Amino acid sequence: VPLASKVVSRRYSTVTFLSDYGLDDEFVGVVKAVLRDLAPHATVVDLTHGIRPFDIRGGSLALARAIPYVPEGIVLAVVDPGVGTDRRAVAIEVADGAGVLIGPDNGLLAPAVAVAGGAQRAVELTSAEHQLAAPGATFAGRDIFAPAAAHLCNGVELDALGDLIDPAVLTPGMIPLPREEADGIHAEVLWVDRFGNCQLNVSPDDLGGGDAPTDVWTVTLGDERRVARPARSYAELGTGVVGLVLDSQGMYSLALDQHSAAAELSLAPGDSVLLAPLADDADGHPSTPVRLQPRR
Amino acid sequence: VPLASKVVSRRYSTVTFLSDYGLDDEFVGVVKAVLRDLAPHATVVDLTHGIRPFDIRGGSLALARAIPYVPEGIVLAVVDPGVGTDRRAVAIEVADGAGVLIGPDNGLLAPAVAVAGGAQRAVELTSAEHQLAAPGATFAGRDIFAPAAAHLCNGVELDALGDLIDPAVLTPGMIPLPREEADGIHAEVLWVDRFGNCQLNVSPDDLGGGDAPTDVWTVTLGDERRVARPARSYAELGTGVVGLVLDSQGMYSLALDQHSAAAELSLAPGDSVLLAPLADDADGHPSTPVRLQPRR
Amino acid sequence: VPLASKVVSRRYSTVTFLSDYGLDDEFVGVVKAVLRDLAPHATVVDLTHGIRPFDIRGGSLALARAIPYVPEGIVLAVVDPGVGTDRRAVAIEVADGAGVLIGPDNGLLAPAVAVAGGAQRAVELTSAEHQLAAPGATFAGRDIFAPAAAHLCNGVELDALGDLIDPAVLTPGMIPLPREEADGIHAEVLWVDRFGNCQLNVSPDDLGGGDAPTDVWTVTLGDERRVARPARSYAELGTGVVGLVLDSQGMYSLALDQHSAAAELSLAPGDSVLLAPLADDADGHPSTPVRLQPRR
């Protein structure tokens, strides 16, 4: 049961790890080496290390999407352009201690903390004896965050890692909400995945409820206007038909069958999209298939 | 001993995992979080998640190459362009239960099942209580396949996961065979690896037996013709010499020493190649070294 | 405690693994499958598999940077352009047996062995019964190195894996030293990380001691000359200001705040850099900010 049970003095056995370190350098490996050295009983689950460098928003959204599936334990998240400055390093307890999120206090953790029910206790990671000494201050993942995660796994109390701080002072995260206006729903691309699917900040409730709207929608991207068909799978879309596919998060994503909607529609995270119901009915709407580029 | 021993009622402790999810999104991490949550005793071995998006053939070949080395347990494989449609989700038992392969029934699993000795039992994964409820149907890895793997690890019987189906109705895989004709052996590039080596669907038996042919061969690629020297290592090839190197699968691959044969010869998976013995003897053959491009 | 304790007959439980295999093929997965099959109790810590193909120097530096953090156990490292030739495959014992490094004897392991205190015993991996039989000789990671690691984890004695050899005959590694001349310190880029930081082979001692020099330096790259400010964090640099940031290894790296110094300054590993103190004082020095390219 993820992040749910109640125990007072506990040891953790899982560290779920997300970062923008990439996998081409040894950063991730060194963090895991430190965890293995200090808390050999703990298992590391890598969420992803492919967050774009410095992309706090992208990292925070990935973490928030994943958190409902993360097992009880520690969450270690590092996207940290302010490393080495006086930005706070924090550990945030959620779900009566079933989970502790560790990382920089720059908004990265906030959406996941909210999804997990909110912060109950928080500490600033200031206890030097629970950190690794280092010649330079550029690798807090290795020197501050991983040791904190390992010590919690070993049963060290949260408040031994530093001073308790008021969770209300933690940096909030930013998740953009869709805006309904006269011309339709002003939405935003939250995420472009490997397959080119473009997740919008729009759920079925935003489109009038039900979990598979039967209407056809127009999608305006800059100067361009497309028709998009609601769908429950990619493969049911015809070739070149833009779909509004209900994704695994329960959000709508702009998608094409076996092609990248992001590439075909030139969309990236943060881009604006306007959704409006198509005036004509579904059968009579003008057909504007995408002319597909060659597959990668 | 991989996939060999016989036990009747068993728990598994290893899940070997391959997909086209990539590592830049959190897909792989969420699948592993679900596995960790439901079957904390199981260890995940990632084969690769770098299969090109939607490339069922590429995924099936990677899985078939790896399967002789995969330990007893569950194999979870997801390359699934038909996710959310009525394509079957299946679990296939092999080797008297030493292994169970889980994934979409689209040909992805078939070559590996054949290498493992063939399907003995198969179920369609229809038991809703062994799946995760989800708002959208686009992430079967998380909602259907990972839970099935975890439940089998926990000792749930195969036929509790859904209805038994006749293994004969499973979608077959396609592994192209070389064709011997008057002008030589018509072969195909099965795989281009990171180093640019181009594995052909040609083994020593196809070239007349023995495990290191001493003849020199001509290789015709489209309009171009090259001389290729059989070799047992890359480094024994001279600079720019195309080798026909017996690879770790016992197949021949077109290769260069410390350079990418795929880049130099413009080869990709699926490309046709014609092999023919060189008329002249090995010492007198014309030398046609590749003019190498700058190293990456 | 990394690589320190003394035990005579021991089993190992961690295999730390680095290679140039990449993650797009199943090479890494198959090595880990073999480890799991032969030594199921062992945990694998992946340092990185993103070393550039054939880049022995890059691999050796990554391994040397990581080794102080690697837990007791086996280190498996494979960057092996000479695979299948008569280059030696070796296992090297360090730290009274707390660690054994396994890989090709081509200089890859040497810097890490030195950091770990030097080789105490070494064997050439020649025992066929401790290897996997294979049709071709191109995948020593799977057939020679992984089985050796697994057997050591299982308590097999080092000298059962092959003949002891004199550690003095092992191929040395090459770590370039900075050169102080009349015009300044002639340095070299050792490493460019994902964020574009360019680690130099220069430590505070080379710049006159202290751990954060307060002087301003000029950096000459080919024909170009820049001013660089010593800094302890990236974020304290202004936009476009080149920093000489003391990194997590205690080395100086050329860096920019949230931008790639490597891209802006066109630097790659192995490039030469000349550092000299700026004649003017810090406040009066000419300002030469980098005109930043668009962010990735």
C-alpha cells in the first residue's frame, strides 16, 4: 500500500530516485553507491534521470505523476540549479511518516507532496554529521541528499537531520490550471513523452464531464487550427488523425497513432493550446489530417 | 540455471524487463515502483528500454538474443502500439514453469518463447482484480503487465490471471531467414548496435560451415560492393577494413575496428545485403578500404 | 566503509558496474542477467554505461572519480576495443581484498586502482571453467568478466580464476598533469558533464593553495581569452559570467550558471586551456561576458 500505513519509529527499505543528472555521467551511480554503502538493505527504484537539466517544473510534474505509485519509503529528487547556494535542502514527511521526500526546496517536491496529502513535518538538512564532507559544494545529491535518505532508511529520526521548519514556508510548486473563456478552454502542454504524446492540463471534467467525450473538438495552436477526435487508444485513430486521448493520468493528450504529435504539431512543454467544441457535428466536420513526416 | 528447473507451485524472485519506454520519462520507473510495491522481494533486471518506439521486431529480436541468459523468473516485455485496443495482453509459460513471459500478443514475445522451448500454457490477462484501475487505457505496463508479473512472483497461479488460451493462437514472430540464390546469400541486417556493428541473419553454417571461414567475401549493399574479411575480433581488422566478425550470438556482423560500420556503409536494421565468395583468392583480392569519416 | 575492512575468505554482495555499452542495446541487461543467474544474492550498482564507445580514458577517469564512494565489493568495468584479441582480461585486488576490480588490462582500471591504494594481487582471467562458452569472442562482459565477478561474489578465491600475474606488468593509466610555465598553468579538460561543466586537471593547490582563490583568472582557449571568476556555486555567477567553480572532486571546472560552458566555449575532453592570473585587480578587470546561445 503506497504511503499509507502508520508506524512511529520506522526504518525504510525503498528509495525512489528522480533527477536531471542524466545517465551519461556517473552522478546517479555515485549517489546509489553512497546509498548502498550507508544503507545496504535499501533498494533504489529509479523513476527517471532524464529530466532536462535545470527543469524544475518538468521534474516536479514527473514526480507528481508518479507519486501515487511510489511504494512506502524515501523519495529522493534532485533538480537543483541553486546547488551550493543558501537555498534550503529539505526532508518533508507525508502520510504519517509512510513517505519522506528529500531534495532542494525550490518547488521540485511541492506538487508531489500535495498529491501525497500535504507536508506534515519538514526539516532543513543542516546536520553536518549526517552529511559527507566534500571539497566542493556542487554535488548535494552525493553529499547531503543521499546520506539523509540512507540515515532515514537506517532508522535515524527525521529531526536528527536538522532543524524542524514550518511546512508553510516551503517553496510552492506551480501547476498551471486551464482557463475557460468565451472562445474555449485555454490549456497548456504539461508534458511531451517519448512517443510525442502531448499531455494537456485538461481532464474530462474540464470538457464537460463523462470519461470519454463523444464530441469533436478544434485545437488551436498559434495560427493553426486542427480537428481532434476524443479516443481511448492511439491505434483507433486513423493515419494522420489528431486524437484527444485520455491518458494514464486521466488527462487528455494530443496524440497520433504511432507518430509524434509533438513533432507533427510543433508542440513543446509550456505551449498554449485552445480547445473548443466543433460547431458542425462529428460526422460532417471538415477533415484536416496531418501530413505525416517520415518516421524517425 | 536459466529457465530449466521444474517446480509445481512456485514463487518467482526475478523480473526481467524490456520495453520501448525509454528512460527520459518516468514510465519505466513507475512500472518498477508498482513491482516493488506489490512484490517487494522481487529484483528487476532491466534488459533495455531503448527499443525504438513501436518497433516490435527490434524488441522481439533483442529479447530473443537475451533469453538464453535470462534467469528463472518473469519476463516483462512491452512494445505495444495497440495498447488500449482489444489486442490481447498475455502471459506465456515456458520451460515447465521456470519462466513466464508477459506482454502484448503482437509478436513481441514469440521469438523468445521459441528460443525458450515453446509455449506450454498461455492466459489472456483479463482478471480485473489482478490489475490496477486506471482513468485511461494507455499504460498497460503499469496497470496490467506489472501487476501480473508481481502476482506471479507472489505465487498466484497463472490461470488466476485470466482465461487459458491455446498457445497456437498466439501471434507469431517474424525472423527473416537468409536465402541462398545463384548470385550468393541474400541476407538482412537484423540489428545495429551502439558500436555500429551490423548483425546479419547469417551464421557460419550459412557460409559453408566451420566456425571461422577463411574465405574472403564480397558484400553488396545496394549499388555498392565491398570486400569483407572474416574475423574473430574487431581489433584484428586493419583501419578501414570491413570485417565479417563472428559475434557473441554466433552470427556474422559487418564491422570495422573502432568505427561504426552502420555509419560508414549506411546500413540500418532491415536493409538487404548480398554475400558472395570472392573469386580471387584472399591474398590477391583488390583492396577497397572504407574511407573513414571523423570519429564521433 | 568503502574498500577498507580486512577479511580473509570472503563473499561479496555488491557489483559496481561501468561500461561503454550504452543502454539502447541489451548488453548491460545481459551482463546483469548473468550476474543475477550466477550470484543471485549480489546487488548491482550501475555507475554509468554512457562512456563514449572505445573511450578508455573517459572511462578510467569516471571510475577514478567514483571509486572513493564505491562500496566494498566487485568493480566491473568494460571499455574494451581489444575484445577477442590477446589483450589480458584481469582481476585486481585492492585494499586487502575489500575490493576487486575486473576488466580488460588496457589502462581502464589503473587510475581507480591507484586511488584505491594500488594493486595487491592480480590474476589473468584464464580459467575456462569460470567463463561462459560462447560462439564468438566479442562479448567478454557477458562471457568472461560477469562470470568472474559472480564467482568472486560466491566466495571463489581470486587465484582460482586464473594465473597470478605481477601487478607491475599491468597497463598503466594516463592522467595528464597540469604544467606551470612562464605564461601560466597549462591545463586540460578532463571531463565535460551533462550540464556542460568542464572539469580541468587543476586543483586549488595548483592555483596557489587555499580552497577558494579570490583572484580573477584569464582563461585562454585557442585564440580566445576570457576572464573567469572563482566561485563555490554556479548560481552565484552572473548571467554569461564564466566561473572557475570548485567542483565535487575538489577540481576546478569552467562553468556558467544554467548554461553549458562546453557549448559556449566550444570545449571537449582533452582540449588545452591556459590559466593565468589577471594583471588588473578584480574590480577593474575588463568584462567579457559570454553571449549565450538559446538554451536547449
